[in-house]
Amino acid sequence: MSEILLVEDDPKLVELVSSFLRSHGYTVHVEMRGDTAAERIRQISPDLILLDLMLPGLDGIEVCRRARSSGYAGAIVMLTARGDAIDEILGLQTGADDYLAKPVRPQVLLAHIQAVLRRMQTPRRQIVCGRLTLDMTTRSVALDDDFVPLTTAEFELLAELATQAGQVVSRDHLSMALRGFPWDGMDRSIDLRVSRLRRKLGCDGSIVKSIRGAGYLLVPKV
């Protein structure tokens, strides 16, 4: 079963979440400070990190940023009590795969964890779209044979578009496939992922095109 690192400084929440996840078969490690979380991530290399935004020593945004910059490619789900859209945008921009506002019901949290981990368990194959090559086993991407470092969220988005290259993929489809629930018309997380993906691919829309009012399209022969 998957290993989860819970980075949270509220003892009651730590006990509630860790007990609930362990009862569903997950191995749960706990870290209660942001400034020591990076070393725990390196030591454990968990399948998924549940990361609180407000932490002593170092906030969750910076923990997320450092984890990604050091090469951590697993899933990161951020938790916050703020409910501030700016925090969500920052979290997604620094490499978070999902974002939940506290308090969150245990079953909802479990559903999000299962959806994120399920997306990481893809059968071995390669997808080639012109200059792009996606290796679904190593979850790596090459553009003209040059490695492109992507987060889990960015890779999953690109893979979803690549499996339907040349077709318009709606935001609602992407939200259901990548996050497990419908697009509400206001959520910008898909758009933010596309923006980050374009920057890393070094394109301004020539590879991933925006189709006004419809969604996104991956050009099959880039």
C-alpha cells in the first residue's frame, strides 16, 4: 500500500487523519515542522505528501517549492484553513497536484488521495506526438530528445491531452480525469497547469492550444 507523509502541526488533526488513513491501509508518516519536512521527504520518498499551508519554521508553499526543486516527483496535496484563492494559485504554481480547504471530510480527503494515486499507476507505454515523447512508466517527457522536468500534475495533464492529440479536450473532462470532480466554471487550476506546462515546454500556445469556450488541444505534429 502507498506511503503518505502528513506534514501538519495540529496534533488533533494529525491523530484524526493518520488514524483514518491507516484504517484504510496506508502507511502514514508524520512531520510537524516545515523546516524539517524537506529532509523527511528525502529520507522517505513517499508516494504522496499531505502538506498543510501554515507550518512552524517554513510554510507549505516553500516546502512544496523545495520538494519539487530537489527532484521529488510524487504527489502533493495541499491543505489550508484560509480559503484564500491566492494561496491556491501559489500552491499550484509551485507544484502541488491538488488543493483542499480545511475542514475537509475524511471521505472527501480519501477520495482525492485515491484519485491522485490512481493517476500515477499507468501501464507501460510511450506516447509520441511529433517532437514530444511521453514515457508512461517512468512518467518522463522529452522534447526533441531533451528531458523536460514536470510535476505529477503537469505530466498527468499532458498525458491526458496526448491520448487525445488533435482533439479538443474540455475543462470539465480534464477536471474529472485529473481531479475526480466536475469543473465548476470558476476553478482556475486546470488553466494554471496549462500555463505552467507551456512555460516548461518553451511554447506560448504552439503545442497546447487554447480553444476559446471549448477547452485545450495538443497539436499532434508539433
